[in-house]
Amino acid sequence: MTNQNVLGKDRLIWIYTQMTRIREFEEHVKRTFLEHPGAMRGHTHLADGAEASIVGALATRNATDFAMPSYRCHAQPLVLGTSSRKMMAELYGRKDGLCKGFGGSMHLADPEHYFPGTSAIVGQSIAHAAGAALTAQVKNTGQIVYCFFGDGASKQGAFFETLNLAAVWKLPIVFILENNEYQAYTQVSLEDANAQAGDPLSQKAAAFSIPGATVDGTDPLLVYNEVAKAAERARAGVGPSLIESKFYRLSAHGNAITVPPVPTQFPEHEAIGVYGNKAEYRAAKENDPIPRFRAKLLSQGILTEGELQRLDDSARVEMDAAVEFALASPQPAPEEATNYVYA
């Protein structure tokens, strides 16, 4: 795909379609804890609010480029072409899941679609993505890596060590720092020195003498334009870039872990539950990237209200079917528990 500042109608429709698919998947995950108590165990982390950032970034991707996010990882494989049914079954811990029910929400992998895998370890995707980029560089495949991680992970040692070596070796990688305003339960200004000083988090790039930029992550077209420049630099062999994409996580950090039969549902967002700031959360909801982009496509005549509604309905039907598939899929047999255990 050729990067360009002006995207055609088909690409704009693709962006909206992927954004709505991500939102519907996440909403179906959230509802599972209430509608099918006990069907999904463990911790899940949603990307509602991040859709414009993720899709805008991946719209610059070539077909064989890798995407490697953190444990908040449902959105990227959907965009890359992974089956929503297999993904949902994996979250349900079922045999027909993407990883046969052994991975769950935080350990998704689909190498066939250039999604090598994820982990629950904070910051792991940063170092792992650099490894994938080094492989692409050594083998001269022409691939680049899109590495997604949160603002909290940028305080991990893996961040500093990896960006240093990526800069030294000029690795073909785009580091996308997703500043969603909260590091788990802590507001970013209370845990990040740059944020506390009123500086952009992309300023961290200066320590490694690589480009750094901050972009409005609620606008997929602004994200596209900024990431396109970083992707072009990576493809040219010049090295990595750091993009801070700013948006607001619209759900709580993750679902509450409880003892069955109590549903492991999502609590209130930390803005309300921890800080009592209802106004902040209300303002964030009003700035939801999907209605904003929907309104833009409508006002510019890209799509009619009827066409937009059909896309919305299609995403909803797809994810309804994914839930039905997951519920119908069998549980792994007890004797399979030690499969894929090598140590």
C-alpha cells in the first residue's frame, strides 16, 4: 500500500468499518460477563476509545508487516484479518479458539496474519517487537513492525533498553505509545514525569536521538498521516520513531476478578471509581472517536445515513455470531491441560 495524505473513499469506509468492528467486539466481551456469567474467566482489557488510533496506524501497513500490541490486544488482530469467531472462542477458553483455549484474552497469537503474539507482562511487546524487527532487517524481508504499548509501559526498563538498541541498529519499527490517560488505576500526570511537567510523552524519543511526535489519537486521519511518516522512515532503513497517540480509554482498566458465581464484570471507570471525576469521564464520552468519524463521513458525503447504519448492523451481526460460535465450542478436555508445556 502506498502511503498518502489523502485517502480515497474505499479506504475511509474501510477505516470506519474496522473501528465499528472493534467497538462491537469489545462491547460483546463486556456484556458476556452479565449475559453469560462464568463463560469467560480471567482478565480482559478493552480498546474502546482507541479505535481511531489503532486503525489509523494500521491503515499505513503493508500486507506482511507485523503488529505487536500489549495485553490490550483484541483490536489489532481483527484489523489484520483474524477470525472474530476464533478470537471470541479463545476469550471463552474454548477448543475452537485461536490458541485452542489455552491463551485467553491476554495471550492471543495468529502468525498467519502477521500477529506473532502477546503477553500479560507489562512492556514485553516493546522488546519482542524489536526482535521481530531485527529478524526482518537481517533477512531483508522489507517488513516493518508496529509496536503498541501503553503510557505505563513507557516507564518499564524494557522501553529504555529496547529503544536504545532499536536506534543504534536502525531497526524497522514504529513505536506507538498509547496515552489513554490512565496507567491502570493511576492518572498519567501522577506517574509520568513528562506529563506532570506538561510536556508530551513523545519527548522521550529525544533520549535516543530518534523522531518523536504527538498526535490526536481520536482522529484516524491525523494518526494515519503521522504514522505514515514513521513507517516510511522505517521502510527506508533509517530507523525507528516514537509516536504518542493521545486518546481516552472509555472502559475501566479491566474486569474485576471475582470468585464464581459472581460475574467478573467491568467496574466503573477509574475517573469515577477512584477520583470521583464524573465530568472528566462525561467529556471523554462526548469525544468518542467513532461518532465523530461517523459524522465526518456523513457530512462530507462519503456515506449516507443508511449506508452507515448497514455497516453498524453488519458489525453487530458479526459479533453476535462470534459469541454464538464461542458458546457452542467445546471446552478443552482435562487431559489436554499439559499440552504445549515444555518446561
